[in-house]
Amino acid sequence: MKKFVLLLLIFSGIFCSRFKVTKLESERLFAIPLGEEAGSLDFPKHHGIYHGIPSRIGISGDWLIVSEPGKKRIKIYKDENLSVVINNENNIDDQTEYVPSESENESPVENIISSNLDIPGMIVAGNNDDFYVLNYSPAERDQQDQEGTGFYKIIQYDVKGNMLDLIGREGKEELPFESILWMDIDSDNNLWVLHRHLGELQLDRYSDGENIVSFSQKDCERTLFANQSENSGANTLSGCELMYPVENGDEILMVGKVEKISSKKSDKSNYAFLYRKFVLFNHTTASKSVVFEKLNDPEDYPYIPYGNNLFIWRTLDPSKIRLGIYTNEGDITKSLQIELFGKRPNWRSLYGTLSGKIVGLRVFNRTFEVYEWH
């Protein structure tokens, strides 16, 4: 889920000095040509720059699933060969099946018309040859005069293009999501969705389209700040900032921020950052453990857990990222580094997954490239 959503915590020089830095090696997983030709990915181009590229794509073994928001369709590749195209029902031109020439060793591409697909965005691949796509439906005003807002739902398909489920808020098809911030699957193929509802954070787990577990912003704040003075202090303001599941799905990383309320009218801001607190909450046992009690650098920013550990990520410069792997007790165990090659603007997004994968999307020489770091 995020153009360069990279920071969980700033990885300090103290930690760097204690551990040898290991440089991670990149592996190119896919290379798909860009353009309007059959089998290519077709993204808009303005002044020579491709745009409208989703921040997250689906990878499942040798399957690659990429949305084309501007074209209102999803393309599914097998071994870098286009296999299936899922189209919006108004994409009349895309209903014609592409038949390869006799010299090509490719199978015909199957075109699927999906009445539920509007504008697809980020994609999360499942563990059972399935995937989830964030689908945006413009409001009626939006379609007419580019004003107003639409709503979001999540569609589950298999890699053959069959629709498996339509997921709305609370597991009800008729209830849309207002704003989805992030989504991923855990090791049991449950879908986790972090979103905002009525201005507050909500973390949901969905299994077979049903909402099984939910955590509200108030749940998060009670877990973080119960019986603590900063929760009710007259001069401080505390609140839940983010929630993410750990890969096994049993624990939730909850992060809260505490700020001091300024009494000076001359202050440009009414609030001054004090610290962040990190807690792991096990919802199966209703127990919690504090990972970081007080992190007082305002640049320390939470990101998703790394497998069953914490993923700490710092951008050293535009093409160099330092990673620290922390235990649930807050102890660092490894120091890793990623170095992006070539020109930095060619890299469109870099993100981690709950399973611990680090994926980068790059556009170079009219080719859409997908990399993974090990």
C-alpha cells in the first residue's frame, strides 16, 4: 500500500555502530514492456514521463497482477506473458480478444468484463492464486464535472479473472470504505485493511469476505494509554496514530503519539511533539507488551512489522536505505542496506509486506520492472 511510505523509526548512529551493515542484493522478478502494443502495460505519458502507475502490485510465484487505473482494467501475467485482462464493462474496445501470430509461443489472452470494476488501484496477492484490488467508484458528480468524491470497495479475483468476492466495510457489500490507507494479507490468507471511518482509524480483518476482527481508534488508545497520566493530562494530548497486524495475525502493533499543548499565543503550532509509544496487543489472549515506551524523536515514524519482528527503515539519501530488524522487546538484531541503482526518479515505489518481502517498482527504457531484495 504508497508512493514512498518508508519510515517506521529513524535508525540511529548508535545502532549502526553496533552491527555490521549487510548490503541486500536485488533480483529482477519481472520486466514488462510499456506501450500500447499487445502484451504491454499501457500507462499515460506526459512530457515523456509515465504516470498513473499504482504504488503496489500483486506478486504470487510467477504470476504478476498490475492495475491500469487510467484504462480501468487489470492485467495478469504468467511468466511475463499476458494471460488475462479484466476490464471495466464500458471498455468496449478491450473486449476484442488478442490472438498471437503463429510465430509467437503465447496462448490467446482471455478478456473478462467485470461489472463491479471501476478504477482499480493497489493490489495485494493472496496465497491461493487469488488477489485483492482496491476499487474506486466515482460519485455521479465526479463523473460529470470532476467535483465531489467517490467511495472504495475491495474486489477479490482469482488469477483466471473470476470474481470471488466484493468486500465492503464491516463485510457488508452495501457499505463503502471512505478512505483506505493500507491493506495486506497475513499467513492465513486473511485480508487486513487499515482505513478511516468518520475521521477515525479502523483496522479490520476479513476472512471469506466476513469482518472477523476489528480494532477502533478508541480500542487503540485504551490499549496504549490506559491508566497513564498523559491520557488525561491538561497540558498533553495523546492519540492513536497507526495500527498494523503482525504476519501471524494474532498480534497488533499499536502506535500512539503524545504532544504537549502550548499555552503561548505566539507559537505557530498549538502542539509540540513529545514522544511515541509502541505496544503489541495479542487479541487472542487479550494481553499486551510494550515495545518502545517513549521514542522522543519526531522523525521516528511507524511502519508495518517485519514478519514477526519490527521493521525499522531509514532513508539515508535518495538512493540508499538503511534497515534495522528489531525484536518484539525492542532490541535490534540486524542492520541491512538497500542501494537503488540508476536514476532515483525511475523508481516509482518501494514497500515492504507483512511476510517480510521488500519490493521496488522501476520504469526504465520503456519497461516496467519489478525487483525484490534479499
